[in-house]
Amino acid sequence: MPELPEVETTVRGLARFLDGERIVRVAVNRLDLRRPFPPDLVQVLTGAKVVGLSRRAKYGLVHTDREQTMIFHLGMSGRWRIDPESLGKHDHLVIETAGHAFALNDARRFGSVDLVATNSLPSWPQFAAMGPEPLGSGLTPQHLKSALTGRKQAIKLLLLDQRIVAGLGNIYVCEALFRAGISPRKAGGRVTRPALERLVPAIRDVLNESITDGGSTLRDYARPDGELGYFATRFDVYGREGQVCRRCGQAIKRSVQGGRSTWYCPACQK
């Protein structure tokens, strides 16, 4: 599944060609993805001017001058293609401006597209209960300390809870916990303040580095320009079971938490 850096990379790639442009044509090539396309999507977007693009957690937002925002989620395999040579059977939504075409391609159809009044975005159900953005000023050691106090659940699982931090996924939680030297199995309430003061910058650093690298190409993900993200070549622990830890030389281990794999170094993470 494309995670926060992949979505941020996608939004930035789209913004280069779409921000400030007027949409001249919209084509919906099937009725639904994970859920139906908004019935008024074509009517609202056709003729609208794009006045900005942004991201919330793992959602991309396309804001228009009609005070409506199109929200997209890439699901498991979704990606935007800019100026494709030809349209394929998985290009389910196509948006055109005077100069470019943008095709939302989603082979597995686990993605989604929604249309929400721009002034209602904070109260949209998927956003209303979300915690702070990990790259924003709201994520602080104090926020995490307050959210984790008394919690017996493992810190790895708590960081994946979107109510605590918005947009963190499995890859970047594993990598950030390694950089901060925190065991993914430690109870959230037992993580010390000094450890949280290491964790917050570790989260930001690993996300920013991945954004700079264009994301992590796993299975179907590619940037809108067709290029592949290459942060995966620099993983310290994710997917490296049995390989040597670059910091201490011991073998990376894998365990299962909440039905998902966790990779960690048993020597470096306490």
C-alpha cells in the first residue's frame, strides 16, 4: 500500500502540472473503486479551476474554486499517470486540462475518490478523529507522552493508530523505531520521555528522506511521472530478516504484531 511519502510524492508530482489549471474534461470509466465514485463528480469538476493540492495522512486532496475538494486514496495499487500514451483498462478516472491528461490507475480497485465541501474537510468522518500530521508541528514528544500514558499495547501498534498520529504506516514505523532505538514490542506507556524525544525527529527524518527519494517502490507503486521511488534501497530493518544490522552487526529479526510483520534489531532496540 502506498504510504505517506508515496502520497506526498504523488501530490507534489500532480501539483507541477495541475495546480492553477482549469479542468476541461472528466471521464469516469467505471462505477466504483472501493466504493462508488461521487455521482456529481463529473459535473462539479468539469470547468473548475484547481486552486491547490495537499495531503492529509494517506489521502491526496485536489482543491477547486467551486469550494469542493476531490479526495483520493491510492489503496493497494493506485497511482496517477500523467499524459499516458494510451489509456488502459485500469485507468478508471481521467481528468484533462488544456495541456495535460491525468489518469487514476488502480488495478486492484482498493482506492477511493470522494468529493467534499472544502470548508467541511476537518469534519469529514475519515479526518475527524485523526491525530496530528507527523511532519507538522502537532507531533511532539509531549503529544506522544500524553497519548501513550498508561497504554499497555506495543508502541509499534500504537504508532499505527491513526488517532494518535495520522498517516504512519508499517514501513516507516519500523524504520523510525530502529533509528530511535526503541523496541517495537515495548508497551507504549513504558516508553520514556527521552526515547520519545528521539522518536519524533526519527519519524520526521525517515519520512522526509523517503519523500526526497520519491518513496519506496513496493509492488505496484510508481510516481506520477512513471519513475520508481528508491528509498527501499536504504531500509535499515524493513524486509531485512536475517541480514546484518548496519549499526551493530547482529541479524535483523522479524515478528508478527497485530497481523502485520515487524522487523527490528534485538540489540539496538530496547
